[in-house]
Amino acid sequence: MALSMVPGPIIGILSRFFIDDLGLTRTEMGAVATGHAFVIMAASLPLGYLADRISGRWMLVLMLSFVFLGLMTMSFSWSLWSLFVFAGLAGLPSGGGNSATNNIIVENVPPGARGWITGIKQAGVQMGVFLAGALLPAMAQALGWRRALALWSLMALVGIGFTLAIVPARPVRRPGKEALEAGGPVPRAVWWVSVYGVTMGIGMGAFFAFLPLYAQERVGVSVGLAGMVVAVSGVSGVGARMVWGRIAERAGDPIKPLIGVGLLGIGAVALVWAGSYSALLMWFGSGLMGIGPGAWMSVGMFAAISMAGPNRTGTGTAMVMLGFGLGLTIGPVIFGWAVDTTGSYDIPLAAVLLNFAASVLLMLAWRSRKARLAV
């Protein structure tokens, strides 16, 4: 998971190098991030269907292969359009990585232990963000961004080796009531989580695509420190994702945890926005983003596993990723356009804050509807 989801943050982390070397504008960088997210969105359902038809083991090998190809080809980019295409290729593992890993959990982990395991595997995403933010800027400055990306891509080959060595070749189907479930349409509850994912994608897509530039241009930190701001968000979310997975399983209903995530998103954006007055607040805001929205997928993925059933895990996961990918598609390009148009980060940041407020209202609406239907 650290490898499958890291290409998106890498686009933001290396944005200064892309802008300087390839002559891109902020709007064009937003378009690259949007193109990457569009592939995540468009590929989610097809890859989800595929994941329900092959083992999680081989699905994961396929996704790690796309990580290698995506990052390696990005290192050869020579123009906006080449970067756009190669970043899109790197979006495929983000579209199918969750379906692969969720199926591995359903195939090998008994009910009652899945929330904690889901949180652990989702923590990989934040670990990847932390390592990329901490190491890539320094590697890019020392070796050049092309060599840094090429070296990073090689870790996917290591991941393939570990997958083949560790993940059972024959899934261990655990007995339980859920084994009696048949296939069919994805439950309506999964759609609510998918729509919530749109708001998370908008906020996180804009946040991670432009946080390094905001830190440099508005707060005045160096390129290296700007990458560390993203790393803080990553490391703060590692433990949070494990905890959120456990909370989601104990709650039995994702509504309350997702309300909490949205409220933390509001606070995180407010602190980053205030970072122009005190850099320390920006660092706290980045950490809070990792604890809240940055960790929301632990709740979202457990909801997909528990609500969709074992025969629809890949499809249910894909529905949640479809919403998240749609938000990731919308957020960065609009944020970049707004910064270029207004010459300020204030209006774009206000919009992201309102977006997270909308996520809270959406969950309150779902809770109200469930209460009315229960009467």
C-alpha cells in the first residue's frame, strides 16, 4: 500500500523540480495531478471487478508492476504531456491496490480481526507518504529528480518478491456467516461512503498537491523542509490509520468515525491557513491532516469489506475508490487554477475548509435518513 498510493504525493513533493525543469505552471501541475487522479477514478471499477475474479496475491503483483512502470517512465518525462501520460500510468495501482489488499484480508483473515489488519495495511499509505516526503527532495537535489524517481521505482520489484514469498498461493477461506452471502448489487450504504470519498478526495488532492508549494511561497520554507511538511502528515497518520480501523470495527457503523474525520479536516486546513502567520501552525495542521482525512481510508476500506460481503469486496472497494478518485480529480486542478487566478492561497484554502464541512453534513444527513427508516 505504501508503494501503490505514493505516486500521487510524489507529484506534489517534486512539483518544484517539474516546474523548473519542464517549464510548467501551477495550473499545469494541477492538471498533472488531476490526470493522475482521473486514472484512479476510471480504473477503480474495472480493477475492482478483476480483483473479484482473480486471487488477491496475483492482483497485488499486477498492481506493483504498474508502480514500477509508472514511476520509471515518469523519470523519463520531457514535457507536460509526457509527464501527464506517465503520471496517469502511475495512477493504475492506486485504483486497484485497495481492491487487491482488501481481498487478501477477506481471503485470509477471520472476522473480528479485520479492522485492526485493515488499519495496519492502510498505515502503509502514510508510511509511503512519510518516506517520500522525507527522502525524495534530498535524493532529487543530490542525484537529480530523474535518478531519484528511477531508484524509487525499483522498490516495487522488491515488493513483488515479498508478495510472492509471503501471501499464500491458495487463499485460506475463513468460515463464518458472511461466507453464506451471495453476489449481487453493492449495498446502498457503500454508495454513501463513496460520495463521502468525493469530499475527501477533493480536500486531500488539493492539500497534498500544493502543500509543498504553499510552504515555500507563502510560509517561506526551503524545498527540503517543504517535503518534510508532507512527511509530517504521513508519519502522523501511520498510527492513526491503525486506530481508525479498530474504531470502525468496534463502532459497527462508519458514520460517527467519518464525522470525526471530517471535523479533523476542518481543523487541519484552518491551521495550515494560519501558517502564513506562524509556520508552527502549518506543521501542526499537516500532522492533523494525517490523523484525520489522511487516515479516512481505514474507515472507508473497512466499510467496504464489511458492507459489500466477501463476493463483492473488490467491487465495493472500487465504489469507494471511485468516489475518492473523482474528488482527487477535481481538487488539484481547481485549486491550482484558483491560486493562479487570484494570486493568493486564501480563497482556495477557504474552499477546501468548506469542502470538509460538507463531508460532515453529508454524514449527518445519512444518520438522519437511517434514523427515519428505522422508525
